[in-house]
Amino acid sequence: KKKKKRQILILLGKTAYIGEQELKRKLHDIFYLAEKYHYSIKFKFHPKSIFSIKQLLKKFNDLKVEESFESVMSESLNSEVTISTSKTGSCLDSIAVGVPVIEYYSYGNGIEDNMQNEFKINGKIMSLFKYYNLVESIDSLNDLDLFFDKINSSKTFTKKIIDQQSQALKKISYNKNKVIKKFLQNF
């Protein structure tokens, strides 16, 4: 098995769902922690939401940041963790190849187009990905920092997250054609 790079894959949500300022704040938080924990960054824009991050990058001179034009699944193979700033099925590609996924998002943000994909379950607002334990749901810089501290200090914590998310994915998917297995055989 190929050793993964110390890389974070960021799946940027659509600005119309989150708001550009909120999205840039979350990106800033991730860049800050990547620098703190010595990760490089690959990011993917939402196809309908591309904006400039040049100003933000000026604050992080020592951080290696690149836009990825690869598929989420391919880029995940080189990443230790995937962070999604919204709710997206793309996170399933990371889980499929054994990369833990964080949904770094605040539910109930008041943006109607986005709230249609949130559900009140057992009295709490959440995404279906959170409900089915497919993602680690985090909504603050402090909690994200604690998560990174744990994955950097405990291999068992990381393995537990990967196992939990993989089991959750298996529960919701019936993969008769073994697409994931066939894909991974090419690497």
C-alpha cells in the first residue's frame, strides 16, 4: 500500500449555499491548521462556484496549496483527510478509498437553497451524511483543531474514524459491480 502524503483535500462548497465570506473563513481555518500540523493542501472548487483565494494565500507563505483537477477519488488516494465545507456526495469517494471525511459546516445558516438539504432528525438539524455516520461533523475552528490533534497523536483514532465511515458506507451501498475495488486495482 502506497504511503499517503501529509495532504488535506478540501472540497469547497458552493458560495450560494454558504456565503463567500463564510467559505473564505472556513478556508482560512483549514489553512491555519494545515500550517500548524504541517500538511499541504489540495482543493477542489464546486463547479459552479469559483472565486479568488490569492488574498488569503498571502497570509500563509509557508503553506503549499494547489488546486486539484483530478477526481475526488484519485486525489483522495494521496490525502490523509478530506474536508468538505458543505454537504456533498463527493465525500463518499474519499470514504471508499479509506480516507476520513470531515464535514466542516454549520447547519441552519439561514440560506434557503442550502437548508433544503438539511433535515431535523431527533430534534437536531443535520445532513444525511452526518445522520448515517458517513462524516465527522465539525462546525468550529476549536473542534477542528482538536480533531487534528487527535489524528496526529493517535493512529487508533484515525483508524476508528476510517472504520466507522467505511462501515457506514457499506450499510448504505450495494456495490454489485465492485467499482471501488476495480478502481483501486489500477493503483
